[in-house]
Amino acid sequence: MTPFRALAQLCALGLSLLLVPTAHAACTIAPLGTTQRLAVGTTGRTMLVHLPPALAEQGVPLVLLLHGSRGTGAEMLERAKLAATADQHGFIVAAPDGAIAVDSGFAWNIPGVPTVTGAMPKATDADDIAFLGAAIDWLVAQHCADRTRVYATGLSGGGRMTSWLGCVAADRFAAIAPVVGLRAGNPLPADPSRPDPATCNPSRAMPVLAFAGDRDTTNPIEGGGPRYWQYPMRVALARWAELDGCSGELKVTPVSDQVDDERYAPCRDGAEVAARITKGGGHEWVVDNEALWAFLSRYRR
């Protein structure tokens, strides 16, 4: 073999190696199709993580599922039945516990807002925004979650925490879906019937889909209730429409005999601000999980 021919074959071999698809690193934090309680990096905290039966690519969508006040991630995962939806559509569900111990469960640390006990979070309480951000980073670093497709949903106090994430951590979430807990910042001290604009200034347009029941007596959609609630849910919805630069008026469309869709569109950067109101629905998981995922999955960050 001539030196020239040998060199040509060597170059061809090198080119063929470059053209071979590189195998993606695998997500190995737990067996696929299972729910496991896992330590979250170096945070000193744990959370339940449900992986779908198959991970088709490096990094799949991630939904943070946040429990209500006095609840736990385990209770929330069972209550929402979101793992079944995750298995069908191929996303991860992470169900952490809040920072503040309350009775046999936990509450979320939302600065400046009293918990369900009426007490304000203390300076010594763990920072839930930092923890949830670390949880996202850890799941991304483990080749499990796609950083551009991270979403949050939650019930009651978890819905308020989901709203807070939209206000102060919009750079981490592609869309949010609070359940019986939509807020747009803390109640204004001088007039609690309105949100305080200084407490919600998202860095980007945030797609929002809220779920609520019109017979909710805990977080009533007409406002009032506990100190952390006060202003009406539709006031919060209108404020998100303002924050997202929505140009249209509120449009109400029946989805069924029991559910109305209330929506602002179009909004800046393709966002939408919407609510699904269940007639006769109370303070519960009034969610069509398929509709929830259909909305969230339309958005990337």
C-alpha cells in the first residue's frame, strides 16, 4: 500500500467516526417508570421524582408539582394523578416538600406573605426559590430534564407558590399553572383588594393557565378570605394579562356544561393568560390533566 493510499484510508476512517451519532448521557437517578425519593444535590433536602417509562432524548420536560399548605409532595402526587399523565406524554414530575413545617406537613416560604397559620416566614426559614432552582439544575445536570421545558403547577398554597415562581423566577420556567391559588404578587398593604405591583415583575412574558372552582370558600375567586388571599382571582388574571402585554379583552368560552375557559390573547411573545373555572367546584384539584399538559407543552423558554 502506498503512503498516499494509507493516508487516504486513515482520513476516511476519521471522517466516518466524526459522522457516527454521539450517544447521549443517560438519566440514571432512578429506574424508568418509577417514583423515588431522592436527595437533591447538596441542598440537604429530598423530593419525590417520577420518571416516565421511556426517555426518548437527553432531557425531557419537567413539571414541578407543589403541594398545598399542611401537605406533602407524596400526598400531592397521589391527589393530582399527574404521574399517569407523565407516563403517557413522557415528562418528569418532581414533588418536593415546602420549607416550613406545619402540623404533619409543610408550607411554602413566600416572603412577605403569611402562611396558612397566619405567621410570616422567618429569616431562618429555608429559601424555597433557591431550593427549587437547585432541584431544576440538579435534574438537568443528571441528564434527566430539559432546561428549556420546565413548568410549575400546584394546589392552593402550592398554587400561590407557583404564582410566586412566575413573578420572581420567570427565567427558570416556560409556563405556570396554579390551581385554586392564582396570585399576581402580594396583596397591596394599603388596599388588599388589589395586588401590589412592586411584588411581581417577571423578567419575561409568562404563559399562565389557572384552574379554580366558583364555590371555593378557602381561596374564594371573588376575593376576601385569609390575609394571604384578599384580592379576587380574576383581578390576578387581569394583572397577568397586563404584565404579559395582552392586547385583547377577556374572552369567555364554555368548554363543557361544567367548565368555562376565560382567556386573554394575543399576548407578548406568544404567551397566553387563561383560566379554567369549574362551576360548583370547591377547594380541590379541579384540573383536566390533559388540558393542563396541552397548555404547558406548547411553551419553551
